[in-house]
Amino acid sequence: MSKLPRVASILAILSVAACSTPPSTPLASVPDALRPGFEETLTQIVPAKGVQIYECRAKKDAGGAYEWAFVGPEADLYGVRGAAVGRHYGGPHWEAADGSKVVGTLKARADAPLPGAIPWLLLNAKSVGPEGAFSKVTSIQRLNTVGGAAPKDGCTPATAGKPARVPYTADYHFFSGK
């Protein structure tokens, strides 16, 4: 028996298996409003794990009512092998281990599919640091969020000024011009 048919069968099985692994966020599941421009290309996907920070504050123009107000994120960013590659913090900023960083401004948002998860976002990005891993980033998507939403209760006059640190994870998709 020739080895050629057996090799062809194995290659066919491997090619089907390779095609069956879905990307972290199938393109079809990302709302149109969160898609970057046609002139941009995905350069990296960076998972994040950290907290969204809120503070209990008096509601504006609500006489005696209190709410959890967003303060900012604190998260570590990870590479493909799970090693820390940077951090994400207020601004919002994303800073790579090499010192390059970008600041984002909100372009569009969509509710997350999971309850209790912070929204998915599309942000315009601008380099505010030295040349490096993040310096060419022009847009950032925040997708696949888990957790991070403001607490539903516990914000009262007695807890005014107190922070709440809510754990979250997300995937940040970094895009650059073609």
C-alpha cells in the first residue's frame, strides 16, 4: 500500500481541524458600530485582567440620591504566552512594557452579551509615548468582557466617597493603519 493516500488523508484531517478553531471573537458577532475603518488592520489581541474602579457619589441634580460613578481601570495586559506585556489605566491609557503608550477616546459602544459585563467599545487611539509596540495603534476594540460593571447596590450616604473595585477581564484588539 502506498503511503501517499495515508499522508493525503492525514493532511485533510489536519486542515479541517485547523479551520475549526474559532477566533476569540468571530467577526460576525462584533456589532457594525464597533468595527474599525477599512484602512486599519488588526495587529494584536491583548487579554487584560484587572478591576474597574467606581466611587460612591451623590447623584447630580437628584437631591439625596447616590450612585456608583466610574473612576477608571487598573489592569495587567498579557501576551500570547501569558506573560505580562503592559498595563491599562485611567485616561484611558494602554502602556506596553517597552514604554510606548496610547490614549483612547470613545468612538462607539455596545452592550456586552454577558450580564454584569462592562460594554464593548471602539476607541480612537493616539500615541502619547515613545516608539514601540503600541506607538502605531490607531484604534482599539474592547471585546469579550466579563464582569466589571458597577455594583447594583451599597451606595448610600454612609458609603459616600468609598471605592468599589470590580474584577473584570477583556480582550483589547489593537489596530494600525495599513
